[in-house]
Amino acid sequence: MVYVYEGQFEGPGAGRPSAAPVTVGGPRVGLVVSKAVGNAVTRHAVSRRLRHTVGRVLDDAEMAGTLRPDLSIVLRALPAAATATSGELERDVRHALRRLLG
């Protein structure tokens, strides 16, 4: 239900300093929830659930300190995420991050 992309940001604005640098530690996580997931209400609900899940997983003692603080992670929600339970989303996010760690 979730794909993970790890890498350096290479898009518009890459290499330019931001007006307000991020001072919070930990990896930066972005979400991609396309129209394939559902209508706007469904996509927003999936985004909220994923944000909550990612926050909980990153705060967990198992993941705390294992991901580099300068890491940029992009999670892409697949259409099945619209009907997945929060437990299934958490399991998928944990699995994807473990794969990322090697």
C-alpha cells in the first residue's frame, strides 16, 4: 500500500537555501497521494492517516535514531491505502522503513 523513495531532492528549488531552514531533527517525510487513491475527501483522509502513522512510527523506540536526520523520504500511497486500516498502514510503513535501513 506504500512505496518509499530515498534520495536527494532534485527538483525546482534544489540547491537554493530556503527562507526558513528547518531546525527540527529527524528525517523529512513527504507524501504522494494521487487521484488514483480516490476523490479529494478520500485522498485527504489517507494523507491524514499516513501523517499520523509516520509520526507514530518515527517516534517509536525501534526507529528512533536509526534513520539519518538529513534523510528525505517520500511515501507514495497506492490505491489500496484508501480501504486499508490504520494497522495495515502502520505495518506497511514499518516494513518499508526496515527495507530502507537494509
